[in-house]
Amino acid sequence: MAKGKVVVDIEICKGCELCTDVCPVKILVMEKNLLNQSGYLPVKVVDMDKCIACGNCAVVCPDSAISVYKLDGQE
Amino acid sequence: MSKVLMKGNEAIAESAIRAGCRYFFGYPITPQNEIPEYLSRAMPEVGGVFLQAESEIAAINMVFGAAVTGARVMTSSSSPGISLKQEGISYIAGARLPCVVVNIMRAGPGLGGILPGQADYFQATRGGGNGDYRHIVYAPSTVQEAADLMYEAFDKAEKYRVPVMLLGDGMLGQMMEPVEFKDHISPDFPEKEWALNGTGNRREPRKIYSLDVNPVTLEEHNRLLASVYEEITREEVRQEYFDLEQAEVVAVAYGTTARIVREAIGICRSEGLRVGMIRPVTLWPYPEAAFELIGKSCKGILCVEMSLGQMIDDVKIAVKGRQPVFFHGRTGGMVPEADDIANEIRRIAGACGRSE
Amino acid sequence: MKTVYERSKGLQSNPMHYCPGCSHGTIHKLIAEALVELDVLGDTIGVAPVGCAVFAYNYFNCDITEAAHGRPPAVATGIKRVFPGKIVFTYQGDGDLAAIGTSEIIHAAHRGEKITTIFVNNATYGMTGGQLAPTTLVNQVATTAPGGRDESSYGKPIKMCELLATIDGARFIERVAVDTPTNIRKAKKAIINAFKCQINRIGFSMVEVLSSCPTNLKLSPVDSLKWLQKNMIPYYPLGNFRKPAEVMG
């Protein structure tokens, strides 16, 4: 049951990978083939169910490309 | 309104207060220290701010800061200190901010001397800072004129969003003369929609800058500045002149030097010579049109400055080769003498075609 | 659904020009969030530096002015003396604050100017391509020091927090880093406290933020933060050097 939800604005993401390093449940992975319009390979969430809504990814993102929400159990 | 006997520096300071200036940032340097000293007492009395900065560089940047808020702000210094301010003045001009800078000139170059000079003309009119910019330059000749021009300086700075310089010299700063502070009402200026005062969460944020890495828009900005300067050139020239049409010799001088030239002209006229004079009051924009009024009998123009010759370039530009241009100058803090100037005038009147 | 993190309202929506992984973006967020949380955003006027953050006026959602290199503390002084009730901050890098602008920052602190300075220390001159900075570490390579910082020619790197903490008017001085989420959260607290020092009209406040410039370190963003941890933090100790409670006894 997911505790959290991560939303990535892939056009803002610059592919810096800082978020992948700080996710405690390792659910953030860089795209290998999908370039955004700026030419970066953005990050994607591979297993949203494991998200604990710690917010580390969003805190560390220099571009505010990531939003994090805590789910209240009904969603 | 009665007259008071005041030092030039003090009159400039008092006039600034009456013109509505409420912020002064400066640094001590001879021969203008009376300006910050006067304002250190007078500014708090009118609820203004006086701050002695750690350097002339810091002072001009504090002026920049106060100017971005739309406030009436000034600084003052003398030649070497004005050199330090050139970066700040260029930024102020590029960002289209109003302010007043007073330069009480001393001899140069480098640390130079503490006695009067007029060797900052190039710096003032050609712009000592980088880039294509101009600022109005007022050159008073008397303490009264300095006081009157300070009102103009603040009004024009605000009207055109440009820095304005009041260019005096050590004699003007130190001499005491009677001065009357006229009542002055500034024109109504529109609300400053560029001024930074906090969004109040009610409007979009504003920014003030002179940087633009896009050459297309930076060129547009420069052309906008040029259009402002063109308007100033059309509207703001000030000068005094007399007896140009019949003159055999026309003397050109500004500031305190002009007063000595006038005395020399008096000597020559008493000998029957016909001598006229042009006294620029704005050094930029330069009163070129006055030179067109010089009549056919003129044998030569004598430019007199306390320098090795800087305004003479503008004289030659204005004269357009119609008459020969001669120069008499003293430098190092030495002041020109009326007798020497009279000799030059006689020489020009008597000997046509003498080379400089 | 509860929001854990969203883009701060203290930032405009413009995409930032900073390099991928550059600490500037992170630090901008912290300042923006602090201003919103302290409810002073509408009363804030910022002063941008010369450096990569010269375009800061496109990112913060408040009035901002450019300043000449090194001069933000003087510009901020001019603004604050006109508007003592507004919140004025400067945002400066190594060259701006620790090289050309040392006189201005020292005297603003000396006067106890009630402004807040955020000093981004990434041990290089980023915008101009990685030249030697006063904060570049001994033996760290720079484009104007290809053999590494030579201590016999340039001395040891300058420690601005320690220097300014000797000045009475400097009432809040703290050094933080943005290398981990924990440290980023601590950095935000320090920035909030620095602004509180201004809001409560106590005196000059500064937060030095140890940062990384991945581009000029020639490391990935993740590796450049590891470099910061290994090399910068031992030399530039994190912590508070001055805070108002101490000064007030």
C-alpha cells in the first residue's frame, strides 16, 4: 500500500540524478531512452507502491521538479 | 528670502536638502569635505539619512541601492574619488536610475593636488565608466549658481532617469559668497513603476538590471538610452553668452575660470577690443549652437581651462573649422590670471592665423 | 492527500538556467521557502550578484536588483536605509563576497546593517569557467592555477564566517552545507534564523552555504557532493559562529 506519491515534471528535470541517490527505498531511476525537450534524460518512479513520502527527493532537487504527497490510506 | 554668506560646498549641501534629497552616501576627500560634514548634521534634521561609507566605491553603490527604491539620493567627491565611482555611475546609467553626483575637482592626475583643477572634463563628459552612456553635467560659476543648479540636477535626474553631475572645483567649493535659496517646486513626476519597494503580494515582482546577454535586446536598450540623450540634447542645453556677433575674439570658459576670463575681457574692452564670450553651463549637452552666432569679424576663439586642454575638443567640434581655436591653461592647481588671458586675447586680435 | 513538498511560491515558475545538480537551485529554494514561511515575501527586496546567480532576479518571486561585482552589501545598505522596515538580502558567490567584495561585506557587518547575506561557497569561480577563488582549497586545480592552489603564492583559503564572527555587528553567522537532505533541512533552518535576526532588527546576518559546482569540478552532481563532504567540510567546519542569544548574554 503506497504511503506517498511522487510527481516528476519531466520537462523541468535536468537529469542530475541527485534524487536517485537520496531515495531510501530506491524507487527513482533515470530514463534511458526518453529525452525531454531540453535534451536531458529525466528521472522516473519505478515502484510508486514503495514510496514512504519522506520527501528527500524533492528536498534535494535543485529545480523543484519533484512534488511529493502523503496519501491518507483511502487512495 | 534673504541672502546668507556660505561656502560653496555648504550651499550645495543645503540646496540638496531643499531640493528634496533625503539620502547621502559619501566619503571624505579634500576639497569637498564640507558637503558630507554639513549633511551629517542637516540630513537627520529633516528625517533623511546620512551615511559615511567605507569608500567612494561603496558610496556610489549605496546610491545605486537607494536609487532603485526611487528615492532622491546623492553622493559627492573630488577627482580621484570620482574615478572610483565610474563603475557605479555606468551601472546607474545602464539601469536608468536617477541620482546626483557632485565633483569638486582638484588637480590631477593620480593623487594630484588639493588645489582646484578642471581636468575631469573628459571624465565627466565622455563618461569615465564603460559603455555608451551620458549624464547631464552642470558647471556652476558662482556659489549662487551652484545652489540653483542643484534643484535642476535632482529634477532632471528624475525626469530623464539619468545620473546628473554637478561639476565644481576647489575654488567654488571653498569660497564664501552670498547665496539666496530660492523657493523651488519640483514638477509632478509620474509614479515610478520601475521602483523596487516590495511586491506587497499585490503585484508582479520587478527587477532592475543593466545586464542583457541578448545582443538584440541590449542594442534596443542602448538605442532607448540614445533617444533619451537626444531629448536631453534638444531640451536641456544651458549657457551664457554675450557680444558674439561683432567680436574679434571670443573666449570660452566654464566654472570659476569663466569669472577670471570675464575680468580679462573687461581689461581688453577698455583698450577698445571687441571681445565676446561663451560660458557653457551644461558641459553635456554642450552648447554647440551658440558658436553659430559668432560673427564674421571673429579672428579666433580662446579656450581657457584649468587643465592641459579638454573642453577645447568640444570647442573645436562646435566651431567646425570656421575660426582658429587657441588655448590658454594652467594646471597642477595653478589658477589662470586675468593679465595672461588678456595678453592671449590681444595676441589673437592682433595677429590673425597664429597657430596654437 | 497531504502535500509533503511542492515548488515554493517564493519562486517564479521560470526554469532555472543553472547546470544540472548545481547547488544554486537548491539554495534558491531554501531562501524562497524561508521568505514564504516567515510571511515577508511581499516586503522583500533582494540584491543579486555577478556570477552564475546574476539571473537570480528571474527566479525569486520578489523585487530584485542587480549589483556590480562585490557591491551587493553596499547596494543593500542603500535600500535598507531607505526602507528600514523591509527585508533586504544579498545572494553572493566566492568572488563577489570573498574577493572583490570583502570591503563591502566587512563594513556592512561592521555597521551592523540589518540585512541578510547568503554566501554560496563552491570553492571556484563558476560562471567564468572555474578560476581560482579565495575559497579554492590548497592543491585544488583551477583554470588559473593548473597545478592546484599554491599556498606559498595565494595563502590558505579564506574562512569568511570565522572572519566576520569577530565583528560585533555581525549578530548571526552560520555555516551550512547542501550535500544531503539532512544538511539541506538544517541549512533552511539557519536561513530562517538569519532572516529572523533581520526581522527582529538585531543586526547583520549571514549564512555561508558549502555548495558544489559539478561542471567546474568535472564530476557528476552526486560525486561533486561527495567531494564537498570529503574535502570542503573538514576545512570549513559547519556550525554556528554567532547567534543573538549569545550576544545578548
